[in-house]
Amino acid sequence: MNDQQPYDPYYPQPQIVGYDEYGQPVYQQQQHQQQEPQQQQPPQAQQYDPYAQQQQQDQQTQQGYGYDPYGGQQAPYDPYAQQQQQQQGYGYDTGQQPAAVDTTQWNIPQQQQQQQHQQQPHQQQSAPVEEPAPASAPAPAPEPAVPGQRRSAPDGEYKTEQFSFIEEPDADSEDVIDWLKFTESRSERREEARRRGRSRVVALVVVMALVVAGGVGYLWYAGKLPGFSADEKKDNTVTGPQKRDVIMVNLHNTKNKDTSTALLVNNSTTKQGTTVLLPNSLAVADGETGTTGTLAKSLADSGSQGTRDSVDTLLGTKISGTWRLDTPYLENLVELVGNIDITTNAEVPAAKKGEDPLVTKGEEQTLNGPAAVAYATYLASGESEVKQLERFGAVMQGVLRKISDDPKGATITVETLAQILEPPMTEQDLGAALANLAAHAKVGDYKTTVLPVAEDGTLGEKATETVVKDILGGTVSAPEQGAALRVSVKNATGDKADRDAARVSIINGGYAFVDGGTADPAASSQVTYSDTKNKAQAEEVAKTLGLPVSAVKKDKALPNADVSVTLGGDYESG
């Protein structure tokens, strides 16, 4: 049976006469059988149809809620309405009721195909037959009222806002998405442009920094940077471009009365520390009498203060204080800092034969207090004085590496020694000086050197250029206001008595005498000065020595003197 024709027990069933091209059965119904029940039915009466109620409910559902699951499907079969719906041909056409909603405008391809598939069989089933005479249609049943029933618009088209289940058209949504994509891509392009701009700025800054650094480095290397050239250093005042703090250390051996002297130099400008070892054979002049003697003799005769003044005059430095360190205090100092580790260049034997040596030769040897004193004062048979000075310097540098680089901590160490310091040196001053030197020694910015002297104890050109000038800053330091002019005298006459006579004349003239040693014999004397402001004083020195003013000229002077004098054959001591 056809699913669209509900079964009616009171209606004669049609006979199947064949099947159409879609496989659907084709029924044959006689015309008089279809019209007879209709003619016998009273005009106002209507037979009971058990399927009519279901049909009305289906129509109400379709009309009340506007929902058609099949989109234009044919209405259910009504056996009592065939007289009005007969068409030509065989079979019958159930007819189509107008749907409450025209779903064809929704453009659902799947439903359109299904609708066409359902309509085509019924159109083919309706064979061309003679159209029956129209019969009076029964009175339609009252249409039940459906709450909230929606009507079509006057123009015949339904509006989308009439149906709650119909989604808004998404045509504008595509435009919104495209606009969002456009704005997003434009924002990304702007951000990328900003990033590229920042990268270019950073790269430009780095390049400029490298160029500036390279230019400054080249100027510094070439000596053209203002404030760092050698020519400018010569014109500086007493402080100079580099600040140095110098203290003198005198080690007194309480056993044999020997002494060892060193200068501890703290260059706070270059962040360097240096121990300058002074040989006992160094010739220094007495500040009061002008008598020239050795450093060892000066310590024995004039003491620490007088020797400090003589060294100041000789080297052109300013020593802030003197630290007398007897060997028992050196032993205590090493014990307080917790022993020292140094590289030894000799083996120090024990006091008694057969015992282990006090100090073993080698690198990184750990020395306690007694061993440190023994090594600092040891001088083997046949060795020069310089070897013993180098051992003393190694011990001092080892102590500086172990002492605290905090001024308060270093001061506590000095106070613990309980030694009496010579004025103007105080425990706080010595503690601060040792702390500054320790800061350089701990990081390896410390060295030890020996002041080279000639056989007669005078300073040669090597000493003045490497130590006095570079380390002690003799070329930078100038005499303070009211201080005596330093005059270096070098004897080139071949007669030692001429040097003594010149020394007496210089001291009597109110100048500071600096022993310049001896030189090869020269025929004429010469007086030189390096600073123009000393020209008049240089002429006065020449007159004091009985030399002509024509012997005075501007030239390179010794680093430790303001005026240099070379006595030649024309000098007369009488």
C-alpha cells in the first residue's frame, strides 16, 4: 500500500494496474465508485473519519508552528475529498495544502531534492482521465485557533524576524571577518615595522658606541687624549695626575743590628701597589750638614726621621711616614695573619746542624712567624745585598696578601702588635695604608722591584727613568711652596774633592743637595733645568758654584732634581 494513503475499511481498495519508472504502484479507481458515496452523503452531514482528526492535527501543527519537516510534502490522503481533487487519468491526487511557511526560500538543497522526488511519482500516477463533474464540497470544519500564529507579510514573503529558529543571514558576517582580518594584518604590519625600527636604532647605537670606543682607544694609544699625554704630565703641580701614597718600612734585625729599607707605594690612580727596595749602599745626603753617606749609615746616625727626609730629597717623593719594624714584630705579624705562602729562592738552614731547614726552596712555601723572619733576613755567603732585599720584599708581599683589606680590620691587626710607632705615623694611618696595599695584593696588582744604584751609591739613568719616574712619580712631584730647590751635582772633573766642595756650596746657598754620582771627564760645566719657572734659580745656582751664566740652558733634568749640574774642567773649587 502507498504510505500516503491511509487504510479505510469502508472504502473499496484500488487495484494495482502497474508500476511507474520509480517503482511506485499505479492504482485504478472507477469513477462511479468514487462519486457514489459522495452523492449519498447529506449536504450538511459528514461521516466519521478516524483519520480526519489526525489530518487536522497535522495541519494545525504545520500551520500553527510553521514547521514542515519535508519542505512542501503532499498532505495526507483524504478519501472524502477526492471529488474535488480528481484530475485526468488514473488514480487520484491527494492535493497539496499550502504550507504555513514557504520553505523553498530557505534554499535547502537536500529538502528540495526530497520534495521533487516525492512529487514526481504522484504526478506520474495521475493518468489522463476524464475530469468528473464538480461536486459540492462539504462544509469545512472550523479551524482551531493556534496561539501565537504568525501570518505572512502582505507582499507574500516571510520575514526572518517572524521565526525564532531562523538564523540571521551571515552575509554581513563575512564582511566583518574580512574587516577583522584586515585590521589584524594591518596591526601586525605596524608592530613589525616598529620592531624593525627599534632593531635599527639599537644596531645604530651599538655601532656608534663601537666607533666612539675605538676612536678614544686610538687617541689614548697615540697619546693624543687630553689629560693622558706625557707632555701634559710635566706641567702638572705637586699632586700630579696620579695620586701616590708612600710609607717607608725599616726592618731592624735585633740579632746582628742589620737594617733593610723598603718603600710601600700605593698608586690609587692606576690601582697598583709596589714595594721599592732601597739598597743600603744608596748614597743620601744629610739634610742638615749636607754630608753624603750611605742609607745604612743615615739610619744609624740620623734615625728614621732624618733618613726619610734625605730619601725624600734624593728621590723627589713625599713619604708620609716611617714604620720601624723590628724582627720580633714581623714574627708576630705573620702569626696574626695566619702564616704566609710565598715562593722561596733559597733554603734557609736551621740554627743547629742535623735539624730540618727552617725554609725549603720552592714555590708556594708556607712560612710561619719564625720561618718568615729567617727567610727575610737570610743572606748566604758570597751573595749580594740585593738577594736579601728580594727575600724581604717577598715576605712583605705575602703579609699584604693575608692582611685584611678593610681599614678597620687592618687597624685592629696593627693595634694587636702593640708596637710603638714613630710620629707622625699612627695606628689608624698605618692600618689604612696597609689595607689599601692589601686590596692590590689580593687581586695580583702588586709587584716588588729594587732601586738600581751605581757602585758609588748614586742613581743612574736607569733608576731615574724606571723607578723614580714611573713608580715614585719623581717627574710629577715638585717642591712644595717654601721648600728648598733640589740641585743634583754630577762630578765630571775626575777629582772627588770637587764634588765635596760643590756640595758645601749648594747647602750654604740654601739648596737641597742631590748626589748625581760621577761621569766621564768633561771640559766645561753645564747647568740645566726642565721647567721654565726654574730658569732664574738655575742662574743663581751657577753663580753660587762660580760658573758663568752662559752655562745655563733648558734641557732635560733628572727626575729627582729641579736643577742638574755637571762639573767640568772649568770648575774651580777654591
